[in-house]
Amino acid sequence: MPMRIEAVTKLTPAIHEALGRLLPQLNAKLPVPDLDRFNRLLNDPDVVLLIARDGETIVGTTTVIVYTTPFWIKARLDEMVVDESARGKGVGEALVKAALDVGRERGAQVAELQSGRGPARAAAHKLYERIGFKIRDTDVFRISLSPSRRGSERGP
């Protein structure tokens, strides 16, 4: 069975297990979100959670948020991760392209994503640039608003 990308509409035990395996590969410092957080995500009309399946195995995920600012309708790709066992096999490219399609379908004019720096992110950066993303001359600032996330300000 070929790889396929699908939007998650219901949190099944298999999807919950896969996200619990994948998300720590993106940031091992943060706890895996609980069921309430996943359900809030799935019930948000501005958010689409995508998963990549290789056969029946879930090997990647990303979140697409489409929102409106005074200047743009933006699609933001967030929390994109491909399982270590599936990297270099086109999963990331398929996820990004599917996320961009979601943005287009929802009227986004631009898409943005944030990615960490350094050698561990080099392959991801090459992928983003190959698809057409450009690095912007900007800085990302963050402040924690929740006491439960203190210390995560330095995360990716």
C-alpha cells in the first residue's frame, strides 16, 4: 500500500499512540499532549491535523492553521515531524505539499513555518527551500503565557 496523507477527524487509539511516538522526536523536552489537548485541536475549525501513513503505519504529522491578519490570510505549518525510520523517503515533502493544499483550499495567500537551526535541521531546510519557501529576515520572539509551559521558551 502506498504512502498517503490524511486529515485526522477523530482521535483513535492508533493515532494517539503514533502522535505519542512522533512528537517527542520533534521536541523531547515537552510532554506529549493529553487527550483534552488533542480534542481541542481537532475541534478547532481553523486547524487541520495531517498524518502520513506508510501502509497502516503512521510515519509523520503536521498541523496546519489558517488565520487572518490585516494584510494576509496565512497558513502556518506547525509541529511537523517524520519518524526517524521514514526520513529521506519523501514523507516530509508529501506532508508539506498536503499542508500547502489545505492552506490553498482555505483561502490562504501565504504559508509560513518555523524550523530550528543547525545540522540536525539541514535536510528539512533543503526540503523547504526546494518546495519554494524562503528564509525571511526576521526573528521569532516567544513568551510563555501558561505556568505549565515554563521553561519551554527555548524550545524549537
